[in-house]
Amino acid sequence: MEYQYPIDYNWSTEEIVDVIKFFEKVELAYEKGVDRDELLNAYRRFKEIVPSKAEEKKLCGEFEEMSGYSSYRTIKLVKERSSGERIKMG
């Protein structure tokens, strides 16, 4: 993909890497499918870094604008599915 991930330069290097991993899991959900638990764990780590709902909406909105992939719809599906299932966005 030819776009940049939305990040906050006040985050540590580890936090930036973890946020990018979350967005990569969302991409995988659209492109190939991803294990539900892997994606949920990446989202939980993302929420540790970005606890604010407003900031989450801003970052996920920027990501969707650049990539066309909705983090919101992906996480909504993750929460509806059972452990061990594969998530594949249509």
C-alpha cells in the first residue's frame, strides 16, 4: 500500500510499532482474512495507547480515508464472532 499510517509522534517507538501492527491486522482482514483473536489482541494494545474514543475515531477515520478499510466495522465484526474464528471483511 502507498499510504502512511496515522501516528502520533509523541508515542514511543514501541507504541508506534504496535499501532501500525493494529492497522496492518485491519488490512489483513480485508485482503486475506485474519485470526479473530490476533486482531482483538492488536486492538486491545491499540486501546492501551489510544484510550480516548475521540482520538480513536480521528486515527481510524484518517486510516479509512487513506486505505478504504474501516477499523470500526472490522472491530464490530470481531466482537460479534467467537474465539478462534477467522475474520474476512467483504
